[in-house]
Amino acid sequence: MVELYDAKGDLHLDLANEGHPELAGVYSRQRADATLKLAPEDLMSDLVGDLSHLSFATLSAPGDPPPPGSAVRGWVSVEDDSGRHTFVVPAAGATPDQLQAFANMKLLINEYYTHVGGLQFVTNPQGHDIFRGPK
């Protein structure tokens, strides 16, 4: 699982391995939003590898992301077999290197995220009306 949160635009993107056992039915139930997408295993492996080239391992620390409402500029979190690691960028006092790394990680994750299709369960009883002719 790779998660990105950017407080500046309140952007939250989540990509998970399509084989993730807890998420197998995610597209089969109604959700509040469609930020979570399931990606093929090889794509997730490539993404984690690309994040390592952007110094994710050295910038991150073991543990979960900060709770909502925390004073952060944003964060990137990766959960794999070794556990969960999170790179947190503080709202104040972030170094230029942290800001540059976060911008690069954000661009990378967005690139992968954009190219993965996502589905959303929607309840819309009037939705069939778009297939009917004018009244």
C-alpha cells in the first residue's frame, strides 16, 4: 500500500496491491470517495522501487502517518511485508531537501495513480434516465 497526502490541496491518493487480502472487495461496496485504487503487483513493485530512488527509505521512519488535522505539509506512507514507513513533511521548518523530495514523490505517485483505473460503487436510482430519450 502506498499513500500520499498533500495538505496544500487536501489531496489524498491511495494505491494498493490488487492482491491485498483486506481490499479484495473494495470495488464491490459503496465508499465515501474513490481515492483508493487497486494496482497490479508488478506496478506496485515498480512504484516502491522508484520511491526508493527518491530516498524514501532514508527520509521515512517506521510508523503510521499523523492523524488528520496534524500540522503537516504532507506525507508519503508505504506499507509492505517489512511494516509501515512514513515520510512526514512538517508544515513549518521543512528543509529544502524535504520539500524537493516530497514534490518528486508526489509527482511520481500521481503518475502511477493516474494510469491505474479505478471503480466506484454508486447508488443512483435516476442514473438510468441518461439512456432514455428526451421527454
